Amino acid sequence: MKLLRPEEVTGPLSYVELTPDELTEAYRLAREAFSAADLQKYTETFEDDVDAEEVLREMEERQAQFDAEREAK
């Protein structure tokens, strides 16, 4: 199983059902690939304000797209 970092993704991703063993392996690989540099990105203080409502709206739109793609299959 190969996990992709966001910068390695070149096109749309497809939804894949994983078995419990595959899911455990994916979590293990993700934990091993997560570095201190990755953590640093989430602990830095940003000066720009982030509008929580805008973020929530974007997340809801992406979830709706994901659900629509999943139902189409």
C-alpha cells in the first residue's frame, strides 16, 4: 500500500473501501510518515484571521461532492 502526500497527488482521488487489516496498515504507514516538520505546520501561529464559517462552508461543499461521487458509483 502506498500513501500519497498532498504534494504527490496529481489528479482526482477515488474512494476505496479498505478491509480492517488494510485500514490498520494505512494508519500505521500514515503515523510513520508523519514527521516533526509536519507537526510544526499545525503549531505555528498565523497572523491572518481565518473565518470559521468560510472553512465550515468549504468543508460542507467538499463533503457534498464526495457523497455525490460515492452515490454515483
